[in-house]
Amino acid sequence: MAWYRRNFILGVLNGALFTLASAFIRGSSILPAFLSQLTSSKVLIGLSSNLASIGWLLPQMLVAGLVGHKGRKLPLYIWMAGLRSLFFGGVTVSIFLFGEQRELLLWLFFVLFTLYAVAGGIAGVPFMEIVGKTIPLEKRGSFFGMRIFFGGLLAVGGGVVVTMIMGRFSYPTNFGLIFTLALICITLALLFFCFAKEPSLPGEGRSFRESLLKGPQIFKGDTNFRRFFLVRMLLGSYLLGMPFYVLYAQKVLGVEDKVIGVYLSCEMVGMISSNVVWGRLSNRRSNRLVLSLTSFMALLSPLLVILFPLSPTIIFQLAFFFLGATGSGLNIGYTNYLLEIAPPEERATYVGFMNTIIAPTVFFSALGGWIINLSSYTFLFGLVGGLSLLSFLLSLGLQERRGTPKPKKATSYDEP
């Protein structure tokens, strides 16, 4: 149990600090506000809001093929941790040095932040493999839940800090200070998990080519896996509108910049309060149920804005509350259901393949900007609501794997 306790604590510290860092560079508030200083393109603003997710998802199938046969994957995580801190540090320094050269800063941001995101995606496979090896199924809800819960508590305070910085400093100093705080949190988060322990287990025993072919074979032969893919893709449609709630409030309703911090705090409160429910349901009931309820939560934010389009106060605060609940539920439900249905000996393939084929969802925010250009905010929010409803209906047909017999694992949590 020593490895379990050690990795549980380090993983929670890692997640809490990353959640705090994400609050400082939130794709629903801070990044759109920052990028709107550099470009008027809603497509670019939408794309940038999910660059971290793009980099996290896209390389994972290739990484799974390259490292799936290795008994230990932590060394790859450690290398990527150093690169991630370096690239994000480059973004932060660029804001201070080139804040007034806006076109140059825009290019530097996209290049450096993309490299930071891709390094995160490469690290994602070893991270999930270590979690799958050392955190028992009945503890994973608590593991991912506590990462978000404690991070959310910190992030509520982060929202207050953002409000103070945005109110006292002007561009580019305000965003430079916010990114500096994010850099400190990211570096500490990565450093903590570098000290995790990983048991050395036999890999999948397949070549790189065989590993790449195995994913499509699983997808073709497993009906529940395909339904899970559709649920996750449709649930990801909440990203279509995520960067545009704050832009709608600013551009259409005329709210002040300092209100962004209030919306951020509401999103963090939604993340924290719902997280207690998601973690308990994941541990004791069903990850399928978590996915269904999360899909329902994703419906509420656009529905509120459509029903009350001229209220920038309590209605928008509630909309951001449900955005936080959606993000928290998606993190816990999707991750744990994927680990639950993946056989231990093929975990890297399941995780890498699924995370790669759902990667198009991270382009939804850019697509959302294109849709607004062609139609309106109301049409976009209505589309998000409809797709979220469809995700909810499909999720009701997912198989429940809790309590089914599982293959005997090749190791125990008592390994020295």
C-alpha cells in the first residue's frame, strides 16, 4: 500500500496545482480576454482556448505505440515535465517583452503554447498508466475528485487574485502577472509527480505497427466502446460555446473586465461543489451515471443564456457555475470509465487510441467562432444545448462494468 499512498498524495498535489494554474489561464475567461487584445478573429480566440487540450489528446495514440511495450513509463513523464515548464516560461517572458508588438506576441503564443500542450500530451500516457497501475478502481473517483476539489478551492482564491490584478494593472502587465502565477503552479505540479513510484510490469508485447492497428480493431469489435466514443464527442460540444460566454457578456452586454474574475470564481465554485458528488458517485455507484449527469449539466449553461439573454449578473454566474460542474464531471466520469473498461494489459492502447480519436472535440471552440461569424451567439448556444441533450440520451445506453469479473493483475499494491 506504500506506493498507493505515495502516488495518491503526489497525484492530488499535482492535480490541485494544475487546477489552480488552469484557473489563471482559463479557456472560458482569461485566454479569450488575453487573445482579444492581440486579434479580433473569433476563430483564433476559440482555437487558442483549447490548445492545451489539443496537445494533450492528439499525440497519445502514437505515444502509446512507442512506449506500450516498456515496463516503466515514468522517465518519459519526467523529460516532458522539464520541456513543459520551459515552453510555458517562454510564453510568460514573451508577454513582458513583446506585449506591445501584438502580432509577434500572437505568433509566439501559438508556437510556444502549442509546444507546451504537445509535451503534455506525450506525458499523458505515462501519467494514466501510473494511475492505472497503482490507484485501485474503488479509489479513482476520490483520486480525481480530490485533485479537482482542492484545486478548485485554491482556484476560487485565484479568481479573487485575477480580479485584483485586472483592476489594478493594464495590458500587458496584468496578463504577464497572471501567466507568471500559472507558471509557478505548473512547475510545482510537474515536480511533485516526478517523485511518483511506478511498478515495472510487462508491456503489451506488440510492435509499434501492431499497437497502431490494435486501436481500430478494438473500436470495430466493441459496440460499447463506439457508443462511449459518441457520448464523449457529443459531450465535448460544450467546448463550442465555452470561450464565448465571456465575450458575449463583454461585447453584447457591456460588462467590465473586472467581472471576468467573478465569472471565474463562479466556475470554480461549480467545479468544487459538483466534484464532491462526482467523486462519491464514481467510487460507490457508477461512472456511467457520472457521464449521464454531466451531459445534463452541459445542457444547462446554454439553456440559461438562451432563456435570459439580457441578464449579465445572476444568470451568467449560474451559467459559469454549470460550466465548472460540466468540466469536473467530464474529467472524473470520462477518465474513470475509460480506465474501467480497459484491460490492464492493453490500458495504454485503450487510453491512447480513445484520447486521439476524440481530439477533434478540442477544435470545437474554433468551430464555435466560425459559427458565430455565420450566425449568432443564440444559434451557437442552441446548438450546444441540442448536442448535449443527445449526449445525455446516448449515455443511458452505456454498459455498466462495475462489479463484473476482472482479470487478475500482474502486481499488487504491496510491492516494495
